Amino acid sequence: MIKVFFIRLVILFLAIAGINNVLIAGQYMGGEILYEISTKGTSVNTYKITYRINRNCKSFAEFNPPLIWFFNSMNGISHTKGFKLSPTLFSKKRLSGIKVDDCAMNLPETCNDLYEFVGYIELPNDDNGYLVYATDCCRNDHKNLSFESWNRGEEIVAGIPEPGFALTYYTRIPGNGIATLNSSPIPNTDSVNGVCVGKPFQFKLNYKDIDGDELRFSFGDPIGKTDLGISQIRTLTYFAGADNQNPLGAAGNISINPITGSIEGKSNQTGNFILVVDIQEWRNGVLINTHRKEVELNVVECRAKLPTPPVSCENPVVYFGNHYNDPTLKYKWDFGVQGIDSDTSNQMNPIYTFPNAGQFKVQLILTNAQNCKDTVAANVAVYPDLKADFDWAEPICNGMPLLLRNKSVFPSGNITSYRWNFTTFQNGSQVFSRDKDPYFNYSYKDSVPLAYSIQLNITTDKGCNAVINKAPIIYPRPDAYVGADTTISFDLPYEIPLKPSVQNSYLWTPAIGLSNPRIANPLVTGGKNQCYQLKVWGKDSLCTNTDNICISYSKGPDVYVPSAFTPNGDGLNDRISFKAVQVEVEEFVILDRWGTQIFKSNSSSQSWDGRVKGIKPDTNVFLWVVKGKGPGNKPFAKSGTILLLR
């Protein structure tokens, strides 16, 4: 797992660093199969088989050991004999590129390794000869071949399958009736076929034939995947007007000299193009065989390059590091600041601080070893005065609305959009508003301060973007609930029912009748009805809370129940309940004369309407019983009668 992660990280790093042609899938850049008679027998010949593979040296794919198949089949005839060979690696070398235009600033950097695998095999003489092929995955990226669904394959990159497009390299060994003995043409030279877009190119396929046969050259059709163990060869179709007369199609033009094997043309598009060359062997005026070689033409931009840098916002410093020009060139930069001559540099990757906001025409002049020059320019936009910012009113106490106040500025233009994100570990980043000054609806239930991660993204009419992250803190609001209004005894002190906290501060107003106005639960005494307000300060005095209670006085501790009521619907004395004075009522029960319970409650806010199961009773005398706790948790009990008047 560590190995996979490391290789993925390397690939990502190379991509970010701007290195061209880094492959994940697609390692093969061309190849061919050569054969040469090693020993001739009366019924069996021994052949030396050379499998030549051009492979992208920047590929991370695993290189599969080649497997060569031999079938006695010609022109689609079903085979009756089949053999296979696993050749061994004989040599490997890094290929050099072909010569390009002397005034090219950036030479093609195609990295191509040539592998040669060699093995020997005995083949019985056969009138049909033999189809010889090897199939694998995957071709390097190409622009002139169609992506056939049947031709998909995969190669292994760091233990992970990567999809790609398969290929088959093949040749034929002619049968006895065509040529008694034959060896394939042998290449004299090898090179990387990298050329410049828009520039004429020419290179030669230089082959010799050890049998003395005359060689003729033409373009052929590429071959896709061949299922192992069969002799059916399937061709691929070209794309966008390309064919075996002009494999570049609409991308340019290309031709091959049938006598010399010289290939020339011009491409007006960059990219990789597959070229398949058929090399015919003619003996005494008779075509005896066709050898096939597949090569890759890599078309690149050779002129000076200067991609337009992204708009520079919030900072006047611009780094010119991703132009991908040849480091061996001489560099001369002009950063386009009017009125000064010091805005230049000879570094390959300069860093320049622009003096003000605006657009500047940056010019780069490159000079190569042949003293050729090429000039390229790009418009650089610099707006360092964009500042993203926001704030809010402090402190934010639980239950307060959180208004985020936008303070972003952009003197060089206009801010066109706002995007507010709220980030959590569980859900990631989510947009909650696109308003300039939004409200953030937080969900806070803790008793400790809690920070919320808020991000503001702004966009301007100049193509600038800016981001800022802040974390508003929500603070807890202290508990201040002192209970409902109550009635207490003239004679006994009453303790306010609020649980104190050592982190909070308290203040009661007025202080009349209170044992201590600066504690949570002072004792209340006196005889005059009074309303009080409590203000509570939380930890660090950031958040406060208030509550009110009104206290009235009566004789007690006691529970008072009216002796009669008139449930006639006139709005006067229609219901009956109790009034407690410094008694915590646990149970208030009304019974009929037979002792059946017809009403029960523990709250004075609940009352009886004089009905039994929704019906007016025949009797008019009822018993009530109260049970509860008085001061000091002493048990309290009281009973009496109620007269129901019609």
C-alpha cells in the first residue's frame, strides 16, 4: 500500500511540476518482430526471433515478458499447427532523436527505450508459412486511431490496473511454395521520431535485406488486440480523415518514398501519431513477403512558449516558472511596465514584483546555440488590491443570531459573487449562503465555547478569486431560570430554586427581602409582595442571561382549596384548584362520596370542571386530599370538602 501511494504521489508531483509526457497507462511506442534462419533442415528450420519494442521510458507500468505465437496460417486460412516462444531480453538502449530544424527553440523530448528480446524456435516446413505475432497493452496516447471498444485492455501500474488500448505486432514467414528460405529485413539505424509542429520533417527507415531481396515501402493498417492462441488479425480504423495513404489525416500530410523508405511531411497539430510501415520483399520480381514495423511520430511545439499566467490577486509578485522552455536557451524578459527600463530579467524562471495593479504585456526572447531568436508574449493581469475579509459582533452568545459582516474590498474592480461555506469533519464543506452579509444559523447545544469554521470565497469582474477562513466562537449562555411566580408564607424564609454554578456571577434587583442579592439562591423573607429580576454573568463575563419572578405572601405553609364552586358556565368560579403556600404539592385528589377518584393533579394550573367522565354528577359534596412537602422536606397532608352549587 505504501509503494502504491508513493508512486501515485510521484506521478502527481511530476504533473504539478509541469513535466510533459508523463504516462500512467500507455507504454508502447512502436515495435516489430524479426526472424532469421539459423539452421536449415530437410523438414524443420530453426529461426532466430528478435522482438524489438520501443517503450516510453517515463512509463510506470509493469513490463510484461513477451510471448510470441506462430500459426501455419496465411491470408486468413485456419491453422493446424501452433507454437509459442518466450524470448529473453538481449539488449536495451536509450534512443536519440532525429535532427530537427536548427532554429527550433524547444527540441522534442520524446523518451524512448529500445528493448530487444531474442529466442530460437524450430518450425516444421509448411506450405502456408507462419503468422508470427505478439499482443499486449497498451499503446502510448495517439491522435489518429479510433478507439474501438473491442480493443480495450489494461496494464499494471504500481499494482493497480490502468485501462488502455491494446496492440499487435506481427510478421509472416512465407511458405515453401513462395520462398524456400527467407529472413526478414534488418534495420540499420534506430531513432526517436520527434518533430516540430508546423515545420517540414524528414527521416528514413534504413533497412537491409540479408537475402538480397528488393525492398519497397508503404504505409499500412494498425492492428488491435489479438486473443492469445488464435490466428485472427483485426485491423483498427483511422480517425479524422486519416488512412494508410496519409496517416496524419486532417492534422497534416505525410508520405513515404516506396524505394528509399524516406518519410516526409508536416503536421499542423501536436500529439502522438501511429505510423505502420509495410516493407515488401521482392525476389526476382515476385512479392514473397511483407514485413511490418510500427513507429510513433511525436509532434511537439518547438517555438518559444509562454502560457498566460493566471490572474495574480492579493499579491503583486508573479513567478514565471511554468513556461516549459529548454533550460539551455538564453532568456531575456521584459515585464511591460511603462516608463521604466529596469523591468527586465535574464533568468529562466524570474520572479517579478509589479509596481501597481493592471494588465502588462510580458515579452520573452529566446536565443539558441545557433543564435536563432524567437519572441513570444503574454498579457499578465495583476490586481494585488483584492482583500477578502469578514467579521461579526462579539461576543456571540447561544441563542443570538450570527450576522457575518462582509469587509472585502477590491479597488481595481467589482466583487461579483460571494460564496459562504461551513466546514465540518463529518460533512466536509457545504455552501450555506451566497449573500453579501448572511446570517449563519448555527446549532449549539454545548456548555463550553465552540468554534465554527466559516469560509468566504469571492470572485471579481477581473477574474480574481480570494478566500479567507475564520472561526466565530459561540459561547454558552448561563442558566437563569428561577421558577414560576409563587406565594410564600409570612413566617418562613423561601429559597429561590436555582442551582448555583461556581463559574457564574449573580445579581438580584431589588435587594429588598433577600438574604444576599449576589448569590444564585438567596432566602426571601418579608410580608410585602415583590417582583425580582436576576441577571447572571457566565464564565469570563462574556454572556449574560436574565429571568424574573414575582413573590406574594400568605399564611403558611399551607394549601388552600375553595369550599364551594359554581360550574354553570358564567365565567365565575366555574373550576376548582388549589393554592399552595411554601408547599410542594405532589398529589391533589378529588373523591366522590363513595371514595372514587374523579380528579388528580400536582399543579395549580390544572383544575376540575365539575364533571365526572364528561357528565354532570347527581351529588354535590366531594372530598379533596393534598399530599406534599413543606419547608425542610417535611411531609405535608391536608383534606377537606367541596360543595358543588348549581
